[in-house]
Amino acid sequence: MTDGWVMVIGLEVHCELKTTTKLFCGCPNMFGNEPNTNVCPVCLGLPGSLPVLNQKAVEMAMAIGTALNCEIRPSTFHRKNYFYPDQAKDYQISQYDEPINVDGWLELPDGFRVGIERAHMEEDTGKTTHAGVTGRIHGADYSLVDYNRSGVPLVEIVSCPDLRTSAQARAYVTELRSVLVATGASDGKMEEGSMRVDANVSVRRSADDPFGTRCEIKNLNSVRSVGRAIDYEAGRQIALIESGEQIMQQTRHWDEDASRTVMLRSKEDAYDYRYFLEPDLVPLVPDSDWKEAVADALGMMPAQRRARLADLLRDAGNVTDARTEQVATVVDLGLDDLVVEAIAGGIPTALALARTANEAAADPEAARQLDPGSFVTLLSMEAAGTLSSTQAKTVLAELLAAGGGDPSAIAREKGFEAMSDNLLSVTVAHAIEGNPDEWARYCAGEDKLAQVFIGQVMKSTRGQANGKAVVAELQRLRG
Amino acid sequence: MVDTPRLTREDVAHVAGLARLHLSDEELDLFTGQLAVVLDHAADVALLDLADVPPTAHAMAVINVLRPDIPGQTVDREEVLAAAPSVEDHRFRVPRILGEAP
């Protein structure tokens, strides 16, 4: 950020709900199908068709509201009218002045709380493809429309203008994504468009000044572009003000390839959406029993899950920055249950965390399917020294590929039998003979030279030796 | 009859513009008169004391009409596209769009 300026950022996040069917009709809610195959009279806006609200979508919206500490309120649906062919009806059904969720907050991992103004339900639009030279609207001769996505349930989460840096905005999107996945409402796949972000950005000289004129940036489809677009936009606004110009309220488009925002429309072109109550839908009024049932069904949120692991680390006296980072990784990937089960199974905390955050996390999809029992058995073999860490990692890779199995059987198959103490002593003695200078320095107290001998022993045993056992033998010989 | 602001010709032109309707001068005069009569009729409601009545779009007090999340019948794509004025690549082909999506 340029010196002497502060940013104000508010984010609007559209989240597709992973229901089986669309919001107002029974068409499949499915990404990537053949164009215009998941359509019916309702989502095509044919005359005489009537929308009926999907109960599961409502429950997912309530789950999101609960997870974001919102008040869940009686709500209504409106028609938002506009002329654009991505809705065949010429209007989008959305919640307007009475959204289902209001006044919540999301706490970021560093403890900063971002206010949530509202999280309302609406239907997604169809997908338009612009034919012509550029693939963009400008210069397109015509457009092609696929209505498979039209009517897919969305929840739009609107933050308060509480964010002050692009890093904070990225942290917010990352944490919100984890929360949405944890509620079971979203698959969190930003690359497939299941989460789309718009950012409102303004700048001012000091935190005591009133808010500056803001611009809204659309088309932010990754956490990375959220950060880059905000930084670019703030820089653009600062340069304008410093050259004596005024910021015009605009909607701008983030062009990822060109790394800049371009104007879509100014406030003067703002649409009059002629909102009015959707006459084909009745009010949605969740009672307290329903709200409680949704809250009870909600699993632990990422913040609680991080705290759970942090407590276990603290109990084991094992807190370091690196481990705190590992905790964030395993929670983000939904692998924290593996760690908790392993610790409960008697595995040292640091080992359980390291194998999960480093090796299991390499294939999170497989790791989520992994039988915790096999994982715990494997780690106890490593902890007991029956397997070296190199061997344990190899067996873990096999377990992940197969979705489980018997670690001892796999170890036998690979020829990972523990070395006998006798063979180990012989091999260590041999390594010492070959490196007399290093041995002398090791005996004089240069402990780090143990690595030289471990390396030698590993080489001559092709990785079968246990590093800890080698060190123990070295220490025994040093006396 | 209560004293409500009378609908103007400009109001009608604005609303017509939002609906992308192009009205001639004669049509504007005609519809301004007709719409004013309709609004006057609805204005009778303003005579009632409705301070305690919440706004609604429905005559019946029905809430929470929901359906289970179970797939229903989709329409065959060929049938859907056969009804479209123009089709390309199994998609609806529409004229060049002015301006971006809202």
C-alpha cells in the first residue's frame, strides 16, 4: 500500500449451494453437463410455470447463517428485473429488503472479526458465451446461452466494509471458503465458479476520514486474484486522487491476463431493477425448532477445529509457528480428524501432525477417505521404530493409493523389516571406520555430524535403518 | 378519494423506458389517463387505517411452501431448442448484448 493512504474493502461472495436440484425446480444442479440438458419450464421461464422453493437449499442457507453468527429472520423473495439473456424470465428471483440472514460476523485466524451485513438466497444465472473475435462482449457479434446453471441456488454473503488490506481480504475469502465447506453447503471449488467474489474498494488519507468513493470489482475467481485486483484498484484510485482527479463510482471488471481493472459501467448507468415481491412465492419463516435442528446438525467450524488441535499441541508442549501452520493446513484440507484420532491412539502429537500436514496432505482427496485405523497403526510402527520415517512415508503413500489396508503387510511386501540390532551395530561401525575425522569431531561434541553417519548407514541399508536407532548406537559408542 | 400525487406523463415515459417500450406521444397521453384511473382505484385503500398491517403480496396468510430436494422431470433438449428462434452448438443464440451482466 502506498504511504499515506488506507484502503477500505467490503466483499460480496456468491456461493453455489451443493443441493441435488435447483432452487425453484427439480432440475439437476450439476456442473459440466451438456448444454441445456438440465432445464425445464420453470428455469426456462416458460409461461404458466411456477417456482417452488427447495427445502434443502433453505436449510443450507440457514446453516451458513448459523456458522456466520447471523440472526435468521423471516424473509421474502423479490423479482429483480433486467434485460439480459442469462435469465430466460428477464428477472432473477432474489431476496431484497428481507434477507434470511443478517448481522453476523466471521473471525479470521488472527482473531480479527469481519462483520457480515447479510447472507441472502438467490438463483444463479445461465452461462453466456460471446461469439466473435475477442470472446468478450465488446466486439461480439452474438451470444450463446446455456441455461443449465440458471436457477442453481446461491447464497450471497455481504461483508461490512471492515477489511483494510488485500492480505486481510484474502484471509477473509480463505476462511469463509473453509466455513462454507464445513457447513456442507459448498464444495468450495473457486476454479469451477462455485464461489465468486466481488470487491468494493475505496481509499482515504487516514482512518479518521470518511469513506472515499468506492468502485466495485467483479470477476474475482481465486484468492490470488482477490488480492491482486484490490491492490491494483487501490493504486489506480490513489494515482487519480494524487493527480487532482476525483474517483467516479463505477463497476469494474478484473482482467486477470492484463492484471488490471477496466470500467464496465458508471453509476449513471446504474440499473433500475424495478424490484417487487415475487407473487408466486410466499414468505419463508423458519421457526425456532427448525433453526435449532439446523444448528444441531452443524459440525465443528474451522476456528473450533484449529483450537482443538492447538489445545492438543499445547498439552504436549509442542507449540511452534511451523506447527501452527501445519494445524491451519490440515484444518483447511479437512484432515484434522486424522490427527485427532492418531493422538487419541497414542501417537506423539508432532508426528501425527507432521505426517498429516506433509505426506497425507499431498493427496487430500485420498486422505479424507483413508481409514483412520490403518493410519494410526502405521504411525505407531514409526513411533516404535519398527519402520524408519522414510519407510513409513512409503507405506503411507501405498495406504492413500489403496484407501486403507494393513500397514504391516505392506511393510513386509516392501521388504521393510526392522533391522536387527546386531546388523545395525555392524553397519554403524563400518560407517565410523570410513569417516575417522568426522567420528573424532562427533566425539568432541559436534552432534550435527551424526547426519553424516545416518546418511552412510541409510545408503548402505538402502533406507531400511531407523535414523533414531542409528543416533542411539552412535551415542552408545561415543560413551 | 384521497389526495395522492397525480401520475404524470413523465412517470409513464420513465416506466415505459425501463420496460424497453417505445411509446408515441398519442400512446403516452392515452396510457397516462388509463393508468391514472387504475391508480386512483387502488388509492381507495389509502383511506383505511393500515398502520398495523404488514405489506404482503398475498391475500392468504401462507408461509413456508417448500419441496423436497428430489430431481424432477427435465425437458428434452431437442424439444427445448426447437422452440428457440435461433440455435447454435446446442445453445440459444441471442443478439449481441449491449453492456455486461448486472
